[in-house]
Amino acid sequence: MIKYVDPIPPILRFYKSRTDDHIDANTFQSNISEGLLVRSAGGIGFSRIQLIYRASEESEAMSKLINCVNLLEAQAAFIQGLRVEWCERESNPIPSRDEDTDKPEAWCYMRLEHLEA
């Protein structure tokens, strides 16, 4: 029997080893005005991950998020601590604004199929 593994810590380590961007899990730190947020968004038998990129400009938020999405899709098999079978976008990136900081953000849902889900 394969036990469930929270995919967020391995995904954080994956991004931290491949980018210089600030990366948070589940909620942004209060002093962060730019960076990537990775959080769980459900799923049964797979993990739905929400990626949110906050930046000073909307175009930068979209561009940085698209880079993070493409990186995860292309290299998910190399995430240490998860046996990833498949990774894909569930939606196109969507621009928005953070309600608390009024900073531009872009977000997207990812489907991560891994044996530990």
C-alpha cells in the first residue's frame, strides 16, 4: 500500500532548486510583494495544485506564472519525493488582483498525478 504524501513540500523544493524567485506554501508571507505561491486545491487520486504569482505589474505576473507552469509540466518527473506519472494545466493562467495588497497576480490550477496521491 502506498501512503499519501503531501505534494507541497516536494514541489517547493523543486522550484527552489530551479529558480531564484521567492516561493511560499499555502499563503503568502505578509511582507511578500512578489513571488510564487503553491497550494493544495483538492483532488482524489491526484493532486490539484494552485500556482499564484504576485508581481508589481500584471504582465510580469502572467509571464512569471507561465514560466512556472511550463517548468512544472516539463520537469515534474524530476520532483524528489513524489513519483509523478503526469502533470498538466487544468486551466489557462488568469490575471487578478490580491484583495489585501492590491498587487497584480496571475493564477492557474495544475493536475499532478502521482502514486502517493
